[in-house]
Amino acid sequence: MLRTNLTHVLSTKDHAELLANNENVMICCGRMGPMCIPVYEVMEELESEYTNVKFADMEFDIPDAAIIRNLPECRGFAGLPFTVYYKNGKVVKATSSIQNMDQVTSNLDTYIVNGK
């Protein structure tokens, strides 16, 4: 389990329930490494601002993380973490590698809040 204050997605069942129970979801799939930790920190900071978004993490190396790793939107990604934005259970944006506050909020505003 990742050492964050985010909701932990530990299985494909958790993943399915998270998407079924929340209209807007952001999942960061990674490790506790230098490219991932800043993204988790941004997510933790934004939880109180984006109350309509469920922020979660998933450990990249568990077998069930294939649900993220094998998404068509993540095909070709080389750097961790894989960050996936969902609206109404569908992938609306996916990114890889480190992201700063401006990048994450831009994605949230464009793909989740404004639903483009």
C-alpha cells in the first residue's frame, strides 16, 4: 500500500466500486518514487478544493493495477506515475510522469469540471 493520505485502490473490485460510486475520479497509479510523490502531494492538497472529485492512488506493481496499466489511453506511457481522470466511469484524460499543481488543475478543470 502506498503511504499517502489518499483513498487506496487495492483491487479491480475497489476500482469498479470507486467509479460506480463517484462521478469524477482521479487515480494516480505509481510507486513511492521521486516522480510520483509530488503528484500525490498535489492531489492531497486539492482534495479540499475539488470536493466533487474523488482522489485515489493505486500501487503500480500489484497485479490488479493492470486495470490502469493496460488502458488504451496509457499505451505507450514510459514514465511513472500513470494518472487517469474519469468522468461517469469513462477515461477522459490520462497522463504519465510528474505533474505540477498547474498541470493537474488544468486537467481537472478541462476534463472534469467543464467536462470537455
